[in-house]
Amino acid sequence: MLNAFRPELIYLSAGFDAHRDDELANLGWVESNFALLTARILDVANRHAKGRIISMLEGGYALKALARSVGARVGVLLGAVDA
């Protein structure tokens, strides 16, 4: 769906409170979900936005889960982790 918009820049507000260890959102995500979503967004950014992504941290209150989830996202963005 993002491909239809052909974005020139993607601004990603990363809500890590979706993690299963975080009681706020109750979405049950794990690190691999964040990595996969990041990889898909990165693919769109590489196609249409010359790889330009701004990723902001907001949300995520279970600190150990937050650290692991941010690590997964950054790892994908740096090409160090496969999703």
C-alpha cells in the first residue's frame, strides 16, 4: 500500500508498546515483528525515497523488551540483521 504513495521520505514513529511484555497496547508483538515491519518499510524507502527514513522512538515501557525491539529495528536499518 505504501508503494502507491511513492513517498519521498518516510517518517516512522516507532511505538514499541506493541511488544508482548508491554502492558499498554496488548498487541503481543516480539522483536521479529518489529524487524519484519522495519524491513518492509525499508524496502519501500529504497524503492521510492532513496532509502530515506526518519525513525523516532515513542512508546515502549517494558525497558528490556524496548531495548531488544529497538536493537532489532536498528539492526535491520544498518543491514546487520535479517528480518
